[in-house]
Amino acid sequence: MKKINDGIYYVGVDDVKIDLFEGNLPVPNGVSYNSYVIKDDKCAVMDSVDAAFGEEWLKEVERALQGAEPDYLVVLHMEPDHSANIYNFAQKYPNSLIVGNNKTFVMLQEYFGTDFADRRVVVKDGEKLNLGKHELTFIFAPMVHWPEVMTAYESYTRAYFSADAFGKFGALSKGGEWDDEARRYYFAIVGKYGVQVQALLKKVSAYEIAAIYPLHGPVLENNLGHFLNLYSLWSEYKPETDGVFVAYSSVYGHTALAVEKFVGMLKEKGVNAEACDVIRTDRTQCIAKAFKYSKIVFATTTYNGGIFPSMREFIESLVERNFRNRKIGLIENGSWAPFAAKAITSMLENCKDLTFATTTVKIRSALNAQSSEELKCLATEMSE
């Protein structure tokens, strides 16, 4: 328990043992499940935590309340890493009311077999909940990234409870800078819903915000313009950095060698460039880098008349997240029938605002004089 603002306490927990977030995404530095208590004439608890931390969380809530009884449990998001202890809370504090929207209570019925009909407070978009000095205004955020999600602006401290928006991977006890893990979190989880994030940012722009309280990651209090600007870029699918990201897969090392030489050529031209092996690198890292840079080169082998599986899955992940607004370069390797470039182009055909380099590097087994010259031409195009 930690006091973080006038009448507001942090009662979240760190999960440093988790290996996969949502059973799918590697989190080597763990993750935090954030919850907050607002103490005023009436007391509100903002969200719960993952099932594994119910007892710890309830003790933190009790410490923050210091003998007071909570009047409300506000449920901003029903994903189980935030909602799993709602029933336990309701049992411990039988006089408290549960605050949510219509979709919240449908999900409560599905998860717990009850929608708390005798103690629920159903709110609408823009509706307020007065606690005394502190007053919450609910700002609905459907599909950021679940349909029931809502956020809340607290007018007294100018705090914005942002649900999963502005979250990041990493337990709070592990520290670490924000941008990289927030970018990875955003594109892994929220990236498909850029239009919905833009709609939320437009609504939130009407409020004067002094601090952002997300459900994962640190409270954001300084340089808020930086975080808001990144969220705007990410949700509009605009590049964050001018440079070239090279995503590659290589079976016997020949494509990897070509990529190494290509990145060297780019750097000699003063281009900001980096490469990732999509076979051996966590895919969420590769996805985040693809959205970070203004240009991307796909380098891969032909496999079964198509694309090497790891590259195919990587590109599918980009397409699923509305990949757009980039310049694309292609390096294909095929010993007797190079088809990878054609297959990649086909996979990206429905992505918006992509520009393809005129040079496609065609490697037959290993680099030779012709394909080396094509590498130079592609490096020149991608450096323009």
C-alpha cells in the first residue's frame, strides 16, 4: 500500500513468477496488476487483481482503508487479471456496491454466476460518481481492448484511471524505462484497435490530466505529453522513428549473411537500422519494432512454395494489427524457385498505404555478384 495522491492509494501487486502474459506473451520481467483506493466521504476501490494474489490484495485494501468500509468497487475492465477477485471482495465487504456498465454485469454473470443484482450501480458514458472532494467521470472505451472497458477521470486530483490503456509489461519492482515495454504491450494486445484508441484519446483530450493510473505498469505523472504523443502515433499506425527494420529468417545462414551485409550498407549511409531473427526472437519484440520504424525489409527463404513458417506467422501478426504507412523492401532466397517475395506481397496486399521498393533482391542459395549488387540498390532505395 502506498499513498500516491491526495486521498488516493496504490494497492496493486507485482507478479514476478509469471512467464506468459495472457498465456501467450513472454514477460521476462513479470507484470504488475494495479488497483487503487480513493478515500473520501465515500471510499471507492478501483478494480481488483489476478486470482493468484487475492489474499495479498485484500490485505493491501484493508491497510489503505484503515478501518473504513469501502462503499464501491469500481470495475473498469473485466479481464480476469483485473476482475478475478471481485467475488472475494464482495464476500468480504457485503455492504459495498459494485460499479460497472451494462456489459460489465453481463460478464460478471458469466464469470461468477451472479450479476450482483441487489448491489450494483450501472453507469453510462459520461456519468459521474461523487465521493466527496473526489468525483469520478466515466469515459467508456469499448474495444480498448474489450467491449465493456471504461475509464474514469477524477476531477479533484486530475487523475485519469486508464484501464489497460497506457499499460506496460514489467513488474514495478523491476523498474525499467517505459517506451519499449509499453510499445510491445500496446501492439501485442491493443494494436488491432487503433480506431477505438483514437476515439478514446479524442474524448480524453477534453480533460486536464495531471496523472495517468493504468492497470499495468507505473503511474505516469511527468512528461505526459510524451506518453500521449506515442499513443497517438501508435494508434494512427504512424512511424515513431525514421529508419529501417530488417526482419529475417535464415535456414543455413546465407540469408542471415545477406542481412548482415545489408544492414552494414545502410549504416554506412547514416541510416538508423537494426535486424531481428524472427525465428529466435520473441515475436512481440519483432512486431513492436516493425511498428516503430518507418521502413521494413522482409528477408526470408522460400519454403514449400511459400514463406518460411516463422516469417509467415510474423507477417500474419502484422496484418492482424492493421500494418500500414510503411515503405517495404524484399529480400528472397530460393535455391531453385524463389517465390517468397511474391508470397509476401500477396499477404500484404490489403494493408493500406504501403510503398514497395522497386528493387527486390533475389538470392539463389548464396550471395553472388548480381544479388550483391541488388543489395546495394535496395540499400540506396531504403536510405532515401
